Amino acid sequence: MRGDAATSPRPLYGILLAWGGAALATGAVEALPRTLVPVPLILASLVAAGLLAWRLSAKVRGWVRAVPPRALVALHLVRFVGAWFIVLYRRGELPFAFAVPGGWGDIAAAAGAAGLLFGAFPVRTRGRRAVLRAWNALGLLDILFAVATAARIFLADPDALAPLTRLPLSLLPTYFVPLIVLSHLRIFGWLRETRSEA
């Protein structure tokens, strides 16, 4: 079940817009470099808040279920930012362990999302569902690996990931990466909820 047909995702989009504005303001005042809370903990807390809202609020579940899967996949085009990670590594501004594996992984995930948007929607066949499921699993593993690597590096030497605490890249830990993780989980949910239609 995907929720009431009358449910609109617009309230959710409003919440996401406000969240994005707050993340932008946080970056503009350069709050992340000064915070006493480790950036990986901020990211994890945002993911946890999203999961908690899903768990506790039927309205939130309805809004999320009303978001079309194509929009969930389109969000991942932002992962082309991985190319910039590689540029920053070559400039000596990001460490190899994060920038290169994470950068190429993000580029692959974004390219896969682009391919899905052009070739897999609407997802009405078993083959297309299998492709979406495989991309989603690999994309989730990639983002979790990148987050774990970033957390390990940040806790050892926060200055090594300094570009991620300043705009525009500060939007990654405070906005886009939590959304990407949550969108992967929602795509799995959508696949499970609609499997009887395939």
C-alpha cells in the first residue's frame, strides 16, 4: 500500500525546503568548523530523525509514500559531485582514501541514476525492478562506505576533511547525504510495497 491516493507530498517538500535553507544558513555562517558536535554525528542524527519521523507519524509516511520513485532516483544526480572530490584530491585538499574511492563511487551511482531515469521508468517489468533494486543496493553500499570512511578520517583529523565543513560542500553532511541514505531506504520500501503489481 502506497498511502491514500489523495495524499500529496507537498508538505514534505516544504519541510525539505526549510531543512535545505537551514543547512545553507549553517554553511553560510561557517558553523560546522566551530561546532563541538562531530560532523559524522550530525549526519547520523539527521538520518535517525528522518527514520523516527517515518516511524512515529502516519502523516509523514503518507507524504513520503506520495513521492514518486522517479524523484527519489533523480535526487542521486547530485552525486556527480564526486568528480569535484577527485579534483580536490589532486589539489591536495582531500585525502585519497575518501576522495577517490568515494568520488568514483558517487559518479557511478549518479550515472546509474541517469540511466534509470531514461531507461527504467515506469518500472513495470521484473527486469526493470531488478535493475532498480541492484542499483539501489550498490548505491546504498557506496554511500555508507563513503560515510564510514569520512567518519574515520574526521575523527582522526578533522582538518583533513575541511572542505566538507564549508559551503558548498557543507550541504553534503547537513542535507544531501542524509537525504540520499533515506531515499535509498524508501526505494527499497517502494519495491516491497509494489511487488504484487509486477
